[in-house]
Amino acid sequence: MGQHTVELTDANFDELVLKSDKPVLVDFWAQWCGPCLAIAPAIEELAAEYKDNFVVGKLDVDANAAISQRFRITSIPTLMIFKNGEMVEKQVGASPKPVLKKKMEEAIA
């Protein structure tokens, strides 16, 4: 995890994501996933830029099968934005930082 991202797990997901008073960007990833590692710096930069308005968390799909199955994660990276306990955006595959930034801006509005 980076300095501005939180580690999400099966145990803390509902509390940190679904009950959050801020929008949450969840990065479903794995250590062996090349595209996941490629977008990791952009995810960390966005976490730093939006630290006052957003929670950015990373969930290792290998270590957290229950949440991965619950949200039917079949490809990684998968990025989801949750707002008020509901998923409002889903992006499967690596996306450039400007695309993710736009989606985050839309969630704040």
C-alpha cells in the first residue's frame, strides 16, 4: 500500500467502503498482475490528490476471496467507485490517470 491508500480486506471492506461518508475508489488487484502494477503509481497519485474528498483503497483479490466473489471480480485490475454504500462506477482493465480522475470528479459532484 502507498502512503495515501488503505488496505482493504474481507474483514474491513463493509466498514471502510460501504459505510464511508466519502466516495471510495477500490482497486481490485494482485501482486502478479502486470497491468495492476502499471497503474499503481497513478492510483497512489490520485489518492494523494483527493485525500480530502475520497478514500482510495486496494484489495488484493488473492488474499480476499469473499469480497472478490461478492463483487464478481473476474478480471483485474478492476476499479470501482462507491458512493453512499452503492457502486456508482466500474472500470475493468487498466485506465490512464486522466480517465480515472474524471470518474472521481464525477463522483464528487
